[in-house]
Amino acid sequence: MSGITLILFPWINLGGISDWSDNYFLALTASLTGSNIIRDAIGSGWVRGAVSGLGVLNLYMAFTEIMNFNQTAESLETGK
């Protein structure tokens, strides 16, 4: 579920939550530092793509683990 969240969350607009780069914690960080560079960086397509890429990697690893589960279980049972 976390992989799907990482893939979709940066790109969709959820009901009460607006844009990915428009949130309370990001606004607080920008106001405390006095710089909007962080907000601009988080809002860029490059960062959104990187977060989505981590989601794809997460799903790939999950499916790989599912496909190799029996082999891993056998290895643990035999001690090899």
C-alpha cells in the first residue's frame, strides 16, 4: 500500500488536501527559514517523479519478495 501511495500522492489532489507543495508543514518550514527554496524544490516535477520512483521501487521489491517467498522459506527451514 505504501508503494501505491508514493506513486499517486504527489500527483493527485485529494479533497481537503490541495497541492503537494501547498501544505502546513512546508509553509511553516518556509516561514521559519525565510526562504521559499524548499517549497519550490518540493513542488518541482523532479522531486515528485523521484518520490513516485521510490513507490515503483517499493512495489517491485514487494512483488519480488512475493515471488520468492517459497524459496526463502525453504532456505530458512533447511538452514542454508
